[in-house]
Amino acid sequence: MARRLFWFLLLVTFSTASWAVQGWNVGFHRLQVSDPLDQQPMKAIAFYPTRASEQPLHLGNFILDVAYEGQTANGRFPLLVMSHGNYGTPLAHRDLIEALVRKGFVVVTLLHPGDNLHDHSRLGAMSNLYGRPLQVSETISAALLDPKVAAIADPRKVGVIGYSAGGETALILAGAQPRLERLIKYCQERPDDRDACSEKGQVRADRNDLVPMADPRIGALLLLAPLSLMYGVHELEDVQVPVLLYTGNDDKILDWKKNAGALARKLPQQADLRVLDGAGHFVFMSPCSEEEKEATPDLCTDTQGLDRQAIHRDLAASAAEFFDVSLGSATMQTSGR
């Protein structure tokens, strides 16, 4: 009996070590989610650990190597949700998504209605500022009710990744309360900030029934070049979760000192702030192919000498370590899928 137990434990050790070194393949599953603002369908995808073989999948202009509806891995994995920036798409961060899945996370993405690369109808409106967090919460709920995702996602370990305006969204989910007057005052002082002050700091009141809603399931935040002008110390006092904060000191879109830098000083818990020397706003998007560099040079061109691929390798490793520590790592099973 003792010898059997020894060989079983040895096998488990080797199996676990092999998993840790090799990493997982990336599964792909579409979620059924409705926008809580108008009950129209939202586009949402769950990327999850699997051993199924990957094949190239074309999603618009992007190509991802995934196992489409592949069998889920056998375990319980932390659940991360990504909120993209204005005019954006979560697939602009596809390499981070894939890297985190390979390291043992379920990553769920959504395309924010009215604020994405195809539809700008809610930009600058209350329905966007307060609607985005509601959309993320609805996507989390849908993922945890989806039979495929619910089988492997740990509902006790939920984190949010927010890029640019998605950082503002993530902060609201963690308890921040935006003060609109702060943006107006900032724009009076900095009218040259065309990104934040295109409407002179005024938020269009298209939905007066909406309020900022926190989600108590959120346990940690990864913020990438976040928009955070509306928050002072008082507005952030309810954000009581760990925060890993990345920014670049050559950001021409958002003044990093007024956003990420100020945010790090004001949060009630000390954030892990990492300022990348020479990095701009778009360095946190996936490294570009030659075709992308030609089509969108503004999004793909970094400061000379800056290695976006190296930055993303470090970002993925640091993000995985941060969420493992803050949320707890995956719980593995030694048999089955």
C-alpha cells in the first residue's frame, strides 16, 4: 500500500510539474450575454485552459490560435474579465489574454456596446460611464451560469483587467465613485487634452437612472494606462482590493502623472505602480504584425529602442503572479481532461 501511494504521489508530482512548465492550450467559447442597458445581445468570449489542439481562428482582422469549443481542463481556475478602452476591442490585447490562459486563468472578454471600434454612439455619455461596469458585471454573471465556463471558473476568485477607459470601469467595479466636477475642472485647466476634454469635461446625461455600481465579487485589479481623472481620495476610499498599475511616462493620450501617478497616491491600499520609461499609451496593445504596422502606424509605433514584445512578456508574467497572489491560484485535479 505504501509503495502504491509513493508511485501515485510521484506521478502527481511529475504531472503537476509538466503542466506548470508546458502551460495550457487556449480554448474558445462564445457566451450568451445581454446588455443590461437595453437587453440587446453583447459580444462576449470565454478563453479557458484546455488540452485540445489549437487551430487558427479568424476574428475580424485578427487571427488567434485556439481550440474552438475544446474540452475544458480539469480544475478550478481564477476568472479574469477584460474591459477595453474607448473605440477599442479586447482582441487588441490578445497576446495578454492568451498568455494568461496558458498560465491557468479563465479570461472573459466583452465588446462594450456603444463604445468600440465599430460603434461610438455612447461615447461621452452617462450610459457609457456607468453602463460599462454594469456590462462587465452582467458578463461575469453570464460566465458563471454558462455550463462550460461554470465547470472550471472559480467564483471566489474574480479579477478585472482594465485598459485606458477600461481602467475607469474597473475602478467603479471595485467601489470608486466618479465625481464629474473633477473632470470639468481638469478640462478648464487643460483644454488642450483633446482625448479627455473633447466635450469640455461634460458627460452627456442620456440616462439619469444610472448610478455607479460596484461588484463585490471583484477581488483584484490590473490597470493599464488607466483613465482616472474623476477620482480623489474620497472617491476611492471604498476600493479595498489589490491593484497592479502599469503606465508609460511617454503617454501622449493620457497624462500619466494626472491619471496613473495620481491614482497610485490616492488609493487607500498601496498600489504596485510600474512606470515604463519611454512607453506610450498604445504599448499595452499586442505587438503588431507587419500588416498592422502599415495599416495603423499610430497604434504600432513605439519609441526607438523600446521592445514591445519584451514588455508584454514581463506584463504577462507579472499579471499572472499578481492575480495568483491576490486571488489564489488554480485548484488542479490529477485525473480526467
